[in-house]
Amino acid sequence: MNYNYSCPVNELDSIRRARGTRSCRSAFYRLAQNRSETALRLINDDALQFASLYILWPAIEELGFRGSLCERNQIALHLCERMTREKKAGNDQEPALSLDSEEVHNVLLWMFETGTADDGLNEEFDLILDTTASILIKTHHEKRILPQVADLIFRRNRKDSYLHDLTWAYFQSREPDSLRYIAKRLLSHDRRDAELAATLLHIEPSELRTVRGCHNKYRELNRWIDENKPYLYFTGESLNLTNSPAVCHVDLGAKYLNKAISPRSRKPLSPLTEEEDSCLKHFRERQDDEKEVLADYSHRLHESDLNSWQQWLHNPVGEQIRIAKNGGRDAS
């Protein structure tokens, strides 16, 4: 089931937004005592936002409404219990949910997409949002939420809130375009955004001292991503491990052969031929600076003249380096 987030605003959400969580709980209690069917209709409404379900969770248990909740809410509260390691009375016999099921996937999307506006509600709620994002990204390989996760990371940074786990989950997507969503913050008017972007993208702060420098670095990064996207792999480094994580690298061997790799496994997307395997063996024997020269030249030549690239690749690797260092001059 897909949930429609564009429905008319739910009354419980309106009360919570306008008058706060305490008023929302009080209104729900009064409604449950006087018009229980209306209370259940509102809590089960498609338009309800996750934060309202979360803050009414204790009332739902106290009123004995758990069994009358819709499937979305039942799954959401079950997930909340698992994420916070709380077991509510009477729920010990519930069957375990499969986190990789499509039903859970849809509920997790609802929780995250309607819940991020209320980030900071309390520590437990933020933990649930982080865990929800992590499951969506790692288990469901969900790319749609990446821009929203990036927004949340930078919002937390401006508030000096905890963001390490969320940032780790974000880069677990191993999605090259995740770098672009971070790079956009180099253009932000808020200096804190540019500083965090520089940290996450492993950029020297000295390159961002001026507005022009930020814009130049942004354009440079996007060109770099365009060029290297097929050859990027993610390292798993994060702010949990180091203050200056290198979240991804270019596989120079893949770029040298112009063979796209999986950003997750670093394996070629198509098997290497015997000739490619031999070329790669000789490539790996060279020094790092020579590997960079070979990879960059090979990629440029492959893009501009495929026949010349094929001829160049048939040369011994020492001759390839000589030609590459000469920028292709004197190539035979």
C-alpha cells in the first residue's frame, strides 16, 4: 500500500502543530472518552503524520486502542518498539516483522517522510528517524529519501544536534549522487553548511574562503563526479570514525580500463576480458602517481577517440605512460 501524504490536514496534526503535544494528547483522550469511533478514525486517517502517532502512542496503549489501529499504525508502533527496545505489555506474542517486506518499506517511508518536519521532538523520536532512514537505505536501497536525509543532516548541524549516525546511514547508500546533494551546501549563505559540506567531501577549508571559491569548488566537484561516477566506490568512513572522513575514492584501475564498477562491492559490472585482466595486472605494478596519469589520460582518450584509445592500450604500460605524460604527442 502507498500512503497519500497530500490528503487534507488531519485534525490531530493541526492541534499538535498549533497548540503542542500536550494539547494534542488531551484532545485525543477527550475524544476517545466521548466519541471513540471518531478518535479511531482520526488516528487511522491516511493524512496523519508519524509524529502525531508517536506522541499518542502511550494514550493508544492506555485506552486499549492498539488492536483497532490500521495496518500502517500497527506496523509503525511495532517498528518503534523494536527500534527503542521497548516491549509493551501484551505484545510479547506478536509475530516478528520482516524488515525487507514491501509493507514495512511503505510504512518506513511514511514514518520518515512525514516525520522529518518534527525532528528534535525528543531524543527517542530522533533515534527512530535515524533508524528508519538506515533501514530504508541499507535494506531497501531507497534513493528517493536521500535529498530529505541530506536536508535533515544540515538542519541538525545548524542546531548543533547529533548527526553522526544519520550521516553514516546516508553514505551507506553508496550512491554517487549523494555527493551532489552535499555539494549543493557549498553554495549556502549559512557558513555552517559550507563547513560541514567541506568536511564530508574532504575539501580543504582554505578553498572556501570566498563566495567565488565556494562556487568554483561546487562546479569543480560536479565535473569531478560526472567524470568519475562509473568508477567511484565508498569506503565506509564516517564521522563516527574520524573528523575528516574520506567517504569515497576513485578506483583508478577501473578508470584506466573504462570499466564501470559497483559502488557497493567495487566489482566490475561486466567481467574483465583476458586482455583487460593482463592490462590491469601491469597497471597495478606502477607507482601511485603513474596510475593517476594513466587513468586520467585513458579516460580522456576513450571519451574523445575510441580507436586511438584501443591502439594506445595495446602498448606496453611504460610506453603508455610516456605517451600520457606527453599528452598524446608522439603517439604512434
